[in-house]
Amino acid sequence: MTSNFQQAQAEGLCLRYPENLPLHREINYETAVNMLLRATAMSTSVPFAWGFVDKPPEGQVLLLFLPTQSPFPNDGLRFQEQEVKFTMSAGNNRELEVHEVKFGFVPGGQDSNAWRCRRRYRLIKGGNPSLVLVHYTQGPQAQIVPSMMNHPVRNYPLRIVNEPSVYVAGEKMGQKVYPAGGPMQSSAPAMQQPGMPMNFSQQQAMVAQQNTNMELLDQRRREQEQRVRAQASAAGGAAGRPPRPEDDDSGDEIDHISTRTLALNRYKRNHDMMNEVFQFAAYGDKHAPPPPRPYSIFDKNDIEQRTAKLREEVEVLKASLAELKAARQQDRPDVVMTFGDDGIIA
């Protein structure tokens, strides 16, 4: 691995963590130590990939495998001052080594001032000293020396990297991991088993990408349905039912989703729909007795007795009323009114 590493390093290649780390505007010493400790544990199970470091943007963080005596690879930047190195205690018998260089720029007119700053950290005690955390950030600005402005630090274009990934720590240190369909020769004592399509980190990346694509599809479908409902409500419902939104299953999006993932999501969606329809038929007592009649709470005999009693009371009231009328007719005297010739009552 040493000879291959030196040969690749002469071309400007370096072994770097295969995933893109999040951008950080600032990284303090405590954060750098924590990241290096996590990298030490992770490096035993994730192979590092060969690649170039070229014109990194502000905030980029890289994790490189760089032995202590190896120079830092060419990163496409030119710096106007010498790199400064110092060490500091990181606690728990750990020692952190820091390299810092300022006033960097991209030759060729891309930068008008030398403002780039590069810091790299390694645990020379209490960690893996071959793992280097590199952070590119904005530092103090200075004018670019005219004689250095248009002198590139490497030749372009950069070649395509086809070298296999390599384990840099642990029991698998030195083993190469070839992509699917690649050669299986390896100078490591243990070879990769044939038929392995991709490494663990690549599988995680593919699963994350597929999940992201499915979430984007769902979000786009929801947004389309919301637009359709908004248009229907704006029209006042005069046009009838809104049109059914079409499924956005364009070929460009399906190309990025594996058949297995698409089938699983459709299977889950169809079963959710079926569950909404059949959940009442599938659960509950299938031999439940029929519901009682609405008038079953009343007693027929009791109702008949109350009806007969009410009829008797009605007959008594009618008889009393007739007697009262007859008594009033007997007590009232007969009055005879006569009219004279002049129309006056006599």
C-alpha cells in the first residue's frame, strides 16, 4: 500500500472519506477533536476513496488519510505565506496538532483578493495520527502578488480516477474494494468476496438517495393536489368536481428509483387504501345478534292499562261538563224583549 500511495500522491491524489461532509463556517478545537475521534472509530469499517482536492469552496470539510511524514496534497490553491504548525493539549492524554496557512487564492483571476484560509487537524496522541481533518474557511484578506496571480499550481484537466477504494485502518487495512464488474486483484492478504455489488457506505448513500427521491415525489404530488383544490375553490364549484390529479410518474424520476423501492411503496400505499375499505368488515363480531326494535323499550300491557284509565277519565270529564251546562241553562231566566213603535225596548 505504501508504494501505491506514494505513486498516487505524486499525481496529486489522496485517500479521502467518500461522503461529502456538511459545510462549516467555523470549527473550534473541541469540535475538531470530536470529529477526529468519530473518524477513528468509523475508519475501520468504511473504505476511503481516491480523489483530487481541487479549489475547495469556503466552509468545506474533508477527512483525509495522510501519514505523518507525507506532504499535504495539491489542492489547486496558492498561498502567499508559509504554513504555521503548533500543538496543544486536548485533554484525556490527547494531543492535537494544527497546521494553518492564510492568504490563499485560486490562480487565474477567479479571486480578486487572497482571502482563503486552510486549517488541518490531526490527533498525534489519543487517536489515529494518519487521519487529517481539513477545513477551508475565510481568513484575513490581502492583495494578490501580481507575479503569482496567473500561475496555476497544477495542470488541467484532471484525469478520471479509477483506483479502487481502500480500507485505511482496522483488520481490513490495505484491502481494496472494487466497484461492480471491476477486477478482483488485490495485494491485501484477504480479498473481497466476488459478487459484492457495492460497499456499505455506497449502499447507505443509495438508500438515502432513494428515500429522498420518494419524498420529493410525494411532496410534488401533494403540492399538485393542493393547487387543484385551490383552483376548484376559486371557481366556486360551478364547474363540478375538480379533475383527478394525474400521477407524476415521468421516466426521468423513475430512473433514479430502484424497482424494489418503487414496488414496496406502491405495495404499502395499496394496502393502506384497502385497509380503509375493509377494516370494518375484517374486524368485529361477525355473528352479532340483530339490533333491538326501537319500540321494544315499551310494555304493551302497561300501555293498554294506561289507555283504558285515560279513556275513563275522559268520559268522567265529559259527563261533568254536560251536567255543568245543564245547571247553567236552568239557572238562567228567560228574558223577553219587545220593541215599541218608536223602536225603544219595553
